[in-house]
Amino acid sequence: MPASPDPGFVFSGAVVEWRGPAPFVFLEVPAGTSDDIKDAARGQEYWGQVAVDVRIGDTDFRTALFPKDGRYLVPLKVAVRRAEGIEVGQELAATLDLAPRS
């Protein structure tokens, strides 16, 4: 993620596991931050998802936020979790920027 004068959205949230047919791990975005992202991303959503660039610790990655119960969830791939030692139940800080439209 390139450095910019605007730090984007900075937040902390809980790491949770979604138990479905294919279990996955997510970082919960707080309600207030989710509202701010939704406002900023108006017109950039696809099926409710928003493309974003995320930084957690020293790891940068691009993903799409998932909407859930009026908030967003950041999917955490295994490679990101391993690189940063992330565990379910942990409280985690992240910086998020809307991905440029292509």
C-alpha cells in the first residue's frame, strides 16, 4: 500500500471464525468505521462488497470487505494470518484504504 497523506480508515476489531460449509477467518470492522466506509465507497460496491487495500502489522494485501449485519468483515487469508501470527479471538489493529477502481 503506497504511503499517502490520508491514513485511510484505522481501526481495531476482533478476529472471528465463520463456521459454514467452508470455514473462514475475518477481522470485524466496528460499526462506526463500517458506516464511514459505506459512505466513502458509495458507487464502488459490487454485490455489497467493497475492494480495499489493507495493512495489518507489516503485511499489505488487497481483498474485498464482506457486509454482515450492517458492518463489514475483512477476510484474513492463511498467508496473512501466518505472516502476522493472527489467532481467532485476538484483537487486531488495521489500516484500510478503498482500492482504486480499475
